[in-house]
Amino acid sequence: MPRPKGSKNKKNVAASSVDYEAQIAEKMSAKADVEQQIESKTEELTALKAELKALKAQAKSLDKDIDKLQAAKTAQEAAEAEAAQKAELEDVLKKLMADGMSAQEIIAKIATPAPSARDLSTTLPAF
């Protein structure tokens, strides 16, 4: 007698009925939830992009204001330095005049250029 093929321990499984309609409805419901989340995230992203754009514009405006203030500060410092130099020159002139130097001698002294560093280096001996 020929041997039977397959396992003798095989259980007879009754054909179970799978409720495909319920599974499809469940998956469709899950898909609708995911699509709703996608829409809400897209709206949030759009709002965040608009907020980011506004913040970047504000930062750019603040940068411009900072640049203007720095330019004004530089101009004020230059004006103060010029005023201090002018006051120093007036003090030197008053001192020279008090020492008995005439206006022509002062003008001649001012008109003579001061020796530059190059001129000084040629006159100094090398060590």
C-alpha cells in the first residue's frame, strides 16, 4: 500500500468567513484620519511660514536701524574728535602767542611739514 502524502496531524479547518467590508471600512476610516492630520499639519506649516517671514522682515528692519545708529554714532564720535582737536589747536596757539611768538612765525611753523617716519629712519643711526 502506498504511503499517504502530507502530515497525518493536519487539522481540518473550516473555511472561516473574513469580513472584508469591515476591514475596508476600518482602513478607510484610518485613511480619513491621516488625511485630516495632513491637512492640519499643512495649515500649521503655512501659518509657521508666514510667521517666519514676518520675523525675518522684522529682523531685517532692526538690522537697518542698527546700521543707522552705528553710522550716527560714528559721525558723532568723528565730530567730537574734530572738536577736541580744534580745542587742542586753539590751546597750542594761545600758548605760542603767550610765549611771544608772532602770528607769522606760527603760520610758518604750521606750514612746515613735520618729518615723517621715513625721514626719521634715514637720519637715525642703525644699531
